[in-house]
Amino acid sequence: MKLNILDRTVAFFSPGAGLNRARQRAAMETVRSYEAARHSRRTDGWITSGTSAAAEAGPAIARLRANARDMVRNNPYAARAVSIIASNAVGTGIEAKSRTGDVELDKKVDALWKKWAEDECDADGQLDFAGLQHLAVRTIVEGGEVLCRFRPRRAADNMETVPLQLQLLEGDYLDTSRDTSATASGGFVRLGIEFDAIENRSAYWLYRQHPGDATLTSRAGMESVRVPAENIAHIYSKDRQGLPRGVTWFAPVMMRVRDLDEFHEAALVKAKVEACLGVVVTRPDNEDADPIGVERTDENGQPIEGMEPGMVVYTKPGESIEVINPQGHTAYDPYTLQTLMAVASGMGITYDQLTGDLRQASYSSLRAGKIEFRRNMERFQWQTLIKMLCKPTRKRWIAQAIAAGKLPDRKSGYPTEWVAPKFERIDPLKDLKADILEVRAGGMTWDQMVARNGYDPREQLEAIAKHNADLDRLGIVLETDPRRMSAGGQAIPQPETESPD
């Protein structure tokens, strides 16, 4: 980079100032090398900012959340998107399996967890753990985030399993007015979340009641209280470094959904107006003229003429009839299709999932779309649901179970394996053959194939062994028994057993 005479003069008298000018000039040359970074006619209306994730999302979270909820209540595509994501991410539930290495202890832990997860985990007493997972995902997609509060119970509460319950709270419970740059402990509070001096979450400031409750009359309900972070699991999709709160998944597509609603409403109003006007009669200024059709008046006394099937009309001199010929909206289908494709893409789902439209779908297109969708769902399952909800819940549950004397304290702890629900095969026969070939080729193990289908390999082996023993005991041979029948339906010779002396 060459310096002009002014830069050289400044550098001669003030080397520091000259160096700074050179650096700034080099930075400007770098910016100019990116077309999108230039100040030009094409970028004049492009309003951007360099704010942090918290400063960017903070003022918008509440409004975006309210808009998204209105869309889910009133727009069928938005409602379906939430349902599709929740059903695929959770299915019948993400299950926990104990893996301590002690088979009997694992069975005890699994039985205790199953009883608690099915009957006692919900503080509201309505859902099991799988139901809470499903509700959490719906809340995350719609509102951007959900809080799971751990509620330890006393002995007087007479819980049969582990004295712990879960309470799901919407993001509205976080007091965003709690926003300070420094606290007495050397930390800070950002959007209702308190951080310590090394920026670890130390507490959450929560309202006692939902701030949007129309029946809220207690002033105490509008006062937030400090809840230690160990009692809260904050679940949201963290899409940017430094983002302390979640943003609704509808944020990138919200305006498109809104525009589509207004477009459909405008097209409907246009069709209704056109349907109301069938014939326009033009006549000379003659009040005594006879009606052309069946004459009547509206409530304002305006004449209305009706036409009947098969009517032959003879007009008088000076009269004319103009038939209204409604024109369909030629852009209706293309605009709707492109908008819904954009909405599906922004939500991370496929067009057929969003609309249920399978008219032009094929095996290849469905498979290609579902592969990307499943990758997104697996990332969400393991990096958000299991990491932020399931694992903290399990950790707290183990601690409560040990404290209550339900489980022994172990130095090695209680390792857990999580089994996510299976994804339905697009073509079951082709997909199953592919899995079998991959297992035979060593691409994956039998255990991995079983886990991919949403089952526990250990339980599957025990079930197979019991099933085979029952068949042998009863002397039953089924075509599905690979020990006795080949894949082609041929009987497999069995080794002869020696009779006892």
C-alpha cells in the first residue's frame, strides 16, 4: 500500500499517528474488497448492526414470542410446523438406560426411573417424562425457550419413588428488567439471568406467577425472586455465541407467514366481491323503464335485478348489459408454493411435512429431504434436549435418590445411556436391507442398529432369548425364526441331538 504525501508528512512528524492512519487505510481497503461491505446504491437500504447476541435478542424476545404464539393459534401451517418438530424430536420419548456394569443394579435403577418417570415426575400431575419432553419442545419452537425447575419434595409428600418433581415454565417467567452490569459478588445480571465473576450461571430471577395471567391480582406475583441455577435447567437452541436466551424458531419466517395470510385473505375478498356482481345494466335516464330481470330493492332502496336460468333478455334502445367475468388470481398458486417452501426451509423441515402435500413427491425426493431433516433433529436431540434437559434431570434425580436411600452411593456414579426414538423408514424394505448389509460389512454393530431403531440392545437380546426359548419349549417353528428358516423360506437342517442313555 502506497502512502500519499499527507500520510508521509504525518508519519514524519508523528510516527504513531502515521501508523494508525496506515492501519485504518488498510482496513478500508479490505472492506472495499467485499462487495456486500461497500456503501453503494444496492446496500443503501441494508440496515445492520454490530451488537452482541444479548443486545440484539433482548428487546425482541417478548414481541417475537407473542407473535409466534398468535401464529400457532391461528395459522394452520405454523401449528403443523410445531407439531411436526415436536413429534420427530421426541416421539414416544427419549429413554434413559442405566449402564453401571452391574446388571442387577441396572435393572433396579431402570425400574425405579420408569416408575418415577411414568407416575410422579410432573409437578402438575398430568404428564409423564416423555410428555414433559414433548411439551418442552413445543415451547422451545414456539417461544424460543423453556425453563425446567427441579422441585425437591418432603417426606410428608409421600412419594413412592424419588422425592423430586419437574415444573416447566415458559420464558415469560424470567424477569428481563433484572439487567445490571455488576452485582455485589462481582458478576452481572443479563435479561433475568445472573452470572458470577467467571460468567457461569449462578441464578435465575423468576416471577412467582405468569406475568401475563389475566387473573393475577397479587402484587407479590409480579415481584421476581432469585432461584439458584442448580434448581433450574434452561433449555433453548443456542445458535450464537453469547446468546443467553432463546428466540422463537419462527423469527426468520414470521413476516412471510404474515404476508401469506394477508395474501390469502385479499384473494378471498376479491373472489367474494366478484361473485356478488353478476350483471351490470346500463340504461338511459328514464325512471319509468321496465326492469330487464326480476326487480327488487335492497335495504337502502337501491334497485337490484336478478336473472333466472334460461331467461331471454330483450333490451330497449339505449340499454346495454355487461356481464361480470371474474378473473382468477394467476399468481395465487406460485406465490403460495414459493412462500411455503421458504417457510419450511426456515423452520428446518421439508415442504411436504409443512403442508402434507405429496402430489409430486417421489421416493428419491422424500429420502433426500428427510436425510437433512433427520440430521437437524439428531443435532437438536443430542445438543439441546439431552444435553440441557435430560442429563441435568437425571443427575438431579440420582442425587435425590441417593439422599432418600433409594440407591446406594457409588464412587463411579451411575452412567446413563440415552436412547432416542427411531425415525420411520421411508421405504422399510430397502432401508432394512441397507442396515443389514452395513452390519454384515462392519459399518455398524448390531447394537447400534437396534439403538437406531429406538430400542435398548440389552432388553432386545433378553426378549429374543425368551421368545426363542418359548418357541423351543412348545415345539413351534415360525418362518421368522432365523435359526430354523433361511431368508428364502427354506428349512435349515438342525444338528441331531444324542438321546440320553
